[in-house]
Amino acid sequence: MYLKSNLNQTVVPLSILNQEWTYRGEGNANLVLSLPNLRKIVKIRKTEKPVTLVQFLTEWLFRYVLWTDKIDAYSERDLMFYSDLMVHLIGGSFVSPAVPVIITKKEIYDLSIILKSERPECRKNKNIQFGRASLLPDYAFLPKEWDSALTGPTLAIEIKPKQGWVPFYDRQCEKCPFCLNQYVKLKNGSIKNISGYCPLDLFSGSKTRMINALHCLLNNPQNNFRAFKDGICVYDECSPFENMYKVVKEIFQQNQTTKNSLDVFINMLCELLLKPHCYNQKDFGNCDITINNVEHSLLIKEDSKISTKCDFTHHDLPSFCVLERILALQMIDLAGLKNNFLLYKYLNSKRTLDNWEYIDKICKLISTNKPKCPKRILMDYERKFVEMIGKGDGECYFDEMDEIYLVPYIVASIANDCSLMVTMRKVKKERQGIENIPEDCIFDFGDNGQFAVNFGIFDLYPKPLSVIQKHKTRNERRQSAYRQITS
């Protein structure tokens, strides 16, 4: 059966300032705070800062006249998309239902002042929004009921793996999107050196390539790798490399050289990323996660015809491993940016597309087609899209389509930008209390001991349809920067 949506839950007030909290980070749409005593995070929606007089008046009207303590429609929409679609697509072993909470105007105002010194300058172009927020498990911690069997600090590794699958229709360059974007960053001065990390390597299924990718992330984290010790970030792009060595050494509780410790750690992390993890498998609901996208076998064969610098070849990842869950969503997009942009442009020329209307439509489609799983529904639409592209009739076939055909691209884009976390803590030698930890969550690493391990996938909230136009422009900017720097 499907996981119950949270939309029928009672929304309760949440006070952050009267308890211990820390700033965890933020993206374009949400700001995240950690509540370590609860082992939870609160995800607060961000909103554009008003610039014009009309925008100031609109915000004032919304804040002080129209808003009530009821759930605001925007956050309810995001939660519906997450609960009714993304949770089922990823599976219950890697995600948890979100609990809706309310944060008052006064608390958000006070938080905004305190957070000024914490937030990076590049993120201060948006305010945090009072009203509805989401409370979720903090994957930087393990469940409290496991504590009695564990010893030492908790180490959590957060990776933003980025796009590990490039649809055949978009393979018009020797570089993958992530590697192309390095040239944009180099050109605008946000980085001094191009990263050796390539997402295609991490998702390749080849241990040699995966270990190399992890080493590259460790040596040059940028915004794609962070390490947490007991919920506190101890290593990221702004930290000295020594921090990472110290925490790894502490976790292993052994006197190894720096290189040996880090090599052992990278190999352990690679092994964990490939481990099937389905102790909570009952929560996968009716979504058939074994569905194979048959078109992929045809497209992958074309790799040998492409002269690349990024290696587009890959082997199958083990089912139920954390990387396979993410890659499965990325591979829902068969038509690619090129064809999705053409469809988006065409539909938008017929009528101005609402950025978010697709959420109501896809959630209604899922509800009315139970017990058919959401992934199968999306793949049915994507297959029809690819078949129409194959007809080669130009835009005429777009008349038969609507914005639902764009949803697989949106879902894949979310998977391209999501984050994963691998959290571990050493098991006591006497193993007292070990019965509280699911057997599937205990990993034996020989001389380095046994560890309790948990996995999480997050940042799975919806994107507007207009992101397709944004991606088109971004792709052109990447191609231009690459040509300028390499020519």
C-alpha cells in the first residue's frame, strides 16, 4: 500500500529559538536548520526579496493582511509533491515523510537577524518565509534507539553527486554537464582549479572509477562534499584538509598514517555506496522499483561511437543501493533537455504555462491510477514522448501533448540536484544493545570493526516548469565557457 500522505496531519507550531539549533545550509529554494536534541532538521522555504514598490506592497499585503495560521498553498503543494510522488519513487529506506509545522512571523524575523552572520553572501538575495515549514529526520545522526550499542563519534558524509546520466539526445559534447560547469566557475572566478570529480565516474559501477571520484571530492569538495561529526560540519570547501584526517582517524580509533586512514575510509565509503539497503523495504509501497527503462540499453550502446573526455560508459549498479536509487530517477529522462525545451516552448506559446500546475495534475493522475506505481506512470509518458520524437515530424506531434510529458524531466532534474548522506558510528565490541539495530544496517569492515550505518536522500522538492528555460540558457553558457577556455 502507499505511504500515507502527510497533508491530513495536524500542523503544529514549532519554536526554534527556545531550543538548541544550528545553521546547516541552504539552496536556492530552502534554508535548513538542525535541531540536534531532536535529531531533526527544519526546512524553511525562501522567498524573493522585494525590489520594486509593487513587490513591497504585495509582500506587505501577504504578510499582514491575507496570511492566517492556515497552511499556505505553496508549502502544501511542495509537501504533496514530495509525499505523493518523490517518497514512492525513492523508497522508504532512503527518505522519510515530512511533518508540517508552523513558524511565526516574530520567530522568522528574529531568526533572520541572527542568521545574517551565518548565511553566505550569495544566498542573501532571498528572505526566509514565515508560516509553513517541514520537519524531517536529521540524517547527520543515527536513530536514538541505536545509541546503547554504539561508541565514539558519529560521522556523516554528505555528497551532492550531481548528474550521473546524460540522455543520448544531450550527448553533443565530450564533457558531462558537471564538468562543463567547472569552466563557467573558472571563468567567473568562483574556483581557482577545475575539479577532477566527474559524476559519471561515481555512478559508473566501476569501483576503480568510483574510488577515484571520491578521492577527487575529498581533495576538492567545492559544494559537493561535506563531513559532519556529531551533527557539526567539520570539513567542506572552506576547511583545512587536516580536519578530514582527524575525524577519520578518530572514527577508526587506530594509529594509521594519513594516507592509509583516508584510503581505508574512501574504500569503505565506496563499499557502502554500493551496498543494497532495504531494511525498510515495506515502505516502498506499490512502486515497482525494478522497472527497467528499456530504451536505455539501446542508448548506452551508442557510447562507443562518441569520442569523449568524460567516460559515458557504465555498469549496472546493485539494486537498492543509494546511488542506484538516485540514478533510477535521473534515467527517467530519455528525451533530454533539447526535446523537453522544444515541448516547453511550444506549450508555452499556446498558453502561458503555470509553473506549478503540473503538481496537482500528476498527483491526481497517480491517485486515480492506483495501484499502478508512479514510476510506471512517468515512464509510460516518457516512452510516448520518445516514440513521437522518433517519428521526426517536428512540432506537429506536440499538439497531442500537455505539461505532464515534462514531469519526467522535472523529476530527473530534482534527482540531478539532490543530496545523499551516509552516516556511521562504531559498534561496541561487547555488542550490548545490538538487537535494537536492524541487521541490514550493521556492516563489518574487518580489522576496522563493525559500524552501524544509515542512508538518506534529500533535497527532493519540486522545481518550476520554467527551470527548463533556465537549463537551456545555462547549457549555452557552459558550452560557451568551455569553448572559450579550451580553444
